[in-house]
Amino acid sequence: MDGGSTAAHAMFEADAASRGLGIELVSAGGGRAVARMEIGPAMVNGHGIAHGGYVFLLADTAFALACNSHGPVTVAAGADVEFVAPARLGDVLVATARERARWGRSGIYDVTVHRDAPDGPDGPAVVAEFRGRSRVLRDPVPRPR
């Protein structure tokens, strides 16, 4: 973890789903975030590649971290993903989220998921591209104790 103390860091500490899958918060702040995850045996589908749901979940986590880095409780209003290349068992994936636009209570964030290893002359292979649409909650839902 990057040791920062944004609202995104507090949200991630309470995110049992992401942390339970081994997702790590690398950095978060100012509408940006980076998260990483290793593809484990339980994440591989019947074709021997990472199940798209896990790739989506990593991207969604980075998206959540980026849009919550500003402070108000923010949730996903919708998201789309394009799978570009397969990930395989043992691959370490990095999701880099960046804010594209924010207005009123809404925002748009792009997330690129790539392998954490140089794959060619242009750098790491992109695995997926994700676009998330966010919404700031007026009345945040209280967390269970």
C-alpha cells in the first residue's frame, strides 16, 4: 500500500471482497488510483485463462478507489469493459484508473488493466479497457458495525 490517507484508503481497508481476492492498493489520490492482483488457480476458467469477472473486479476496484479519492462517498452508476487479451494463471495484473471528467455528482473514469511485465517493444500487454460512470451519494449508507 502507498501509505496515503485519502477517503479511498479508508474505503479499501473496509473492502473485504477486494482484499480477500488479494487485490493490493498501490496508490490513490486526486482522481487516480493503481491496484494490482495476481491471477490464482481459483480465478482461471475452463479455457485456462483468467475469468473475465476477476479482471472486471480488479478494474472496478481501481475505479472505486479513484472516484472515492476526492472524499464524498461515490458509487458506480455503470461500467463497461472491453477484454483485449487473455490473462493467465500467475500473471500479475495492474489496473490504472484516471478521472476523465467530473461534474455535479457524476464522473467518468477510464481504467487500463495490463500485465505487470514487459511483453514487447511497446511495454506491458493491455488485458482490458474499462470505463466507469460514478455518482456521489447524497446520503451515504452507514457501514455495518
